[in-house]
Amino acid sequence: MGTEKSFVDYVIEVAGFGSRLTHKKLFGEYALYLDGKVVAFACDNSLFIKPSKAVATLAPDLPQGPPYPGAKDHPIADELLDDPGALRRLIEETAALMPLPKPKKPPAAKRAT
């Protein structure tokens, strides 16, 4: 179905991180990044948090489901959109546990022919 940009904007607003929480469109859905680390996905207008110990500690009762066909189950955090403090803490703790993205290699120089 694809996620509406207005849903992603709403999640970003509710989370309250300002410019620290960014997004990138991927195949009609969105990945959400806190300080450059992937912390969640917005798929079919639902918020899927990256599985981590933070979820097990802070929100163990969240329902689970795959964000897209073929994916492993992720916690679905839609109910936390009504509790900005809990959502913010979960996203922040999840980011703390995620690795930094690998640096991108510079493009190879083209040979002159």
C-alpha cells in the first residue's frame, strides 16, 4: 500500500527529536534514522521499531509483525504515538544499541581511455 508522507511527518513530530530524526523513502515505505542510525520503519502507515533489548525492557508487550513481506517480525509501536515520552525514550534507547552505519566508499575514479 505504501506509507503516506503525512504519517512519517506525524511520527517525527510526536517523537520530538527535531532534526535528529530523519527519514529516507525506500520502495514506497520509509526508514527512520536517529543521529544517522536506523531505528524504525514506517510501513503501511504503521511504526515498526528495530528489535532490540530496548524494546524488551521498555515495551515488551508491543504487538509483533513483519514491516514488509519476507521480513522478520518487528515490534509495532503505533500505540506509543499516544505517549510521546515513551516513544521518544524507546527510539533513543534503540539508537544507543544500533551500530553506526558503515562509511560509504568514494566512487571509483574512471580511467581515461
